[in-house]
Amino acid sequence: MREKERLLSALFPPEGGAELINLKFFVLDHSITEEELCREFADAVEEHRSERALKVDDIDAYIRNKDH
Amino acid sequence: MSVRELVKHLVELDDPPVSLNAIQQWIQDRGFIDKINFRPTSKFRKLGGALLCTRWIPDPRPYAEPELVADIYFNEALPPTMMRIVCCKEMLHFFDGDTERTYTEDQVSSLIRDWASESTVNELLEKIGGEIANQIWALVVLAPLHLVEKYRADYESGRIPDAEIAAKFEIPEFLVRLLYSSEFKLLAEMHLR
């Protein structure tokens, strides 16, 4: 299963370093398949490896701005 | 230390809404986590929710102490009030005990397989039930009981509509009826004992 391997390799990089302590997720669409779940998680984790990915320091302000 | 201590701490608030920054700070100040990165993503198309990854980083920077860092990925297209629910819910996982954590490749693999496997109707209802229970946990934190009670008379008499309560607490409107149910009150009281 390609997407699952991609996700596991994003979470457990072969070069080591950070150690996973806990992983949890929250699903709204209960018809999601394993392949879709893994693809979306892997895409998000890989996207945020880039320094340019948005990291929110003030979560209240971010959500407030989304509201307007 | 648990969600209960956090709920008790919120009794000091005079008015809603509960700030997610304040929850984050309270959790960090008590050493549950060193740093929380909130990461909005457009990659959750069908999934719709959130993903929490907590990691132990042995060497975050030269000469720095090891850090426990959490990344909370959440769907940037969610309505703002739902973002508050999912971000709060994920932060509550910092109170997870050792046996509730998922941290090995095998555990992650099983968690995903179990979620996405073809389910019987009962299994599916159980999953959905678990998710609703998790949202209620977040609601107990985002809507402290003393603040819910502050508006009860006006809400129950119809002077304040659901939309206004939702706006005050910054929660989804569909959760307001739950907020004023006897079940929610019992659950919230349990956390204050």
C-alpha cells in the first residue's frame, strides 16, 4: 500500500531524529478509505516540512481572522 | 494532572469565549508539552478533521535542551468555530496516559487500518460515538459550566437564541442545544468534583 508506506516514512523517517510520542486524528467523513486517509495525512506532514509552510503562533487570532 | 484541573482553572473566567491561546499556555506552563505548532492545511480534502503528532526532539537547536513538540494539523477550510473544537480536542490529548498513546509504526498502522476498515453498522456507530464523545470533551473546556449557567434562564426562556449563545462561546451553533441538555450539565459537573 503505497500511501501508507509514504505516511509511515514521513512519521518515522529512516534518518531518525525526532521520536513519535503520540499520534491521534479526528475524522469528519466516515466513508474515508485507508488509502485516502494515508494520502491526506502524508500530504499534510510533507507539506509542513517546508520552512515556507504556515505555522500559526496565535491560534485565536488566526481563527478570528478566518471568521471575517 | 488532567482535563479536570484545566476545567477547574477555567472557573476563574468571567465571560466567554475561552481562549485557545490560554489553554495552550496553561498546558505548556505545566510541562505537558514544550511547544505546540498549529498547522493549517489544505491537504485534508475528504478527511476534514485534524491530525496530532507529538514528538520528542533530542537536539532541537545547538546547546538546547531536548523538547517535546506537538504539531496539530487541521483543515484550513473548516468553519472557524469547528476549528476551535478540533484544535481544543487535539490539545486535550496531551493528558493521554501511556496506554492511550500511539507511538510505534505498528500502532499507527493498526489505528489507521481499524479506522478505515470496512465496518459493520454497529462498529461504525461506535466510531462515530467515540468522535462525538471527543467533541464533548472539547466542549466541556470551551464552554465552562458556570458560563453556560450564566445564560441558562435567558436561553431557556427564548430571550437568547442558539445563534447568540454560539457567538458568545464561539462554538458551532448545532452544539448549543447539547450545551443546555441535562446530560452535558452532569458531565461538566463530574469534571468539577
